[in-house]
Amino acid sequence: MFISTATFFGLPYLATRFGITAEGEFVFWTDTVGLAAFAVLGARVAACLPDHHVHAGACALCGLSTACFGGLVRDILCQKPPRILYAEHEMYATPALLGALVCVGLMRSGAETPLDVEGMLLGAWVVIALRVLALNHGVRLPAFPSEVAAKTVQCLGDSDLDSAQGLLRSSS
């Protein structure tokens, strides 16, 4: 409680003093470490459920959703487009999913001694390394070309557009 209150009131001062911006390197690194931590923690919690044997893929998806939901909330609260929803931004969900898979894979490797800590550390390293490599080399996920999307909308008939607009109005 004290740390969050101090951060809330102290961040504006620190941001102006040290030039911290939302697109700066400090925010990227803290976001990357947080993404890695939540990806492996979410995967570990799902993998360690006491009375259930959750499939490894489901454990990795739990890690993915745990990691990405925090970033989604952050972007919405900061009134920015959510990074996870736009391919032109840096890779976000893919490193989290792969790191969670590595974590669960090591945890369930069948070794004599449990590899929980090693799995979490290696999974977090994978997330961090993939995000940094993707950013440094400009790797992005494939995106649906906007020209094709625009042509698809133009090809819709007026009746299709009217019915789609009616559905939108009735749902809101």
C-alpha cells in the first residue's frame, strides 16, 4: 500500500526529472519483466492445481491470459490502443505464450527433482529474450492488409451495411 501510494504521488516528479515517457526504454523494460513474471506465474498456478491435472497447453494459455490482461488494462487506463490487439506494435502475447510453454514443459519434464524454479526462470528468460529480439530486429506478427479490409467493406451491399448498422444499434 505504501509503495503504490508513493509511486502514485512520486511518479510525476520522477518522470520529469529523469525523462521517463510511456514509449521510453524504462517502461519497455519494466513492462517486459512484468509480462515475463505474470506469464510464468499464471502457468505455474495452473500447472500446480492440487486435485486436477491441467493440460500443458491450457496451463500455457492461463499464463498468457494472466500476463496479457494486465497490459490490456494498463493500455485502456492510459487511453492508448491495446498493444496486444495491434500487430504494428511490438510482440506481446507470443513471447508470453512461448515462455509459459517453456515453464510448464520444464515443470512437467518428469525429472527426479521438481524443476519448478528452473522452469519459471527459463520461461521468464524466454519471454524477455523474445521481446527484446523482436523489438531490436523489428519482428512483427503478420497483419491483415488495410487495403483488403477497405475493399471488403466496399464490396458489401447497402442492405448488408444497413443490417449490420441495425444490429450495432440494437446491441448498444
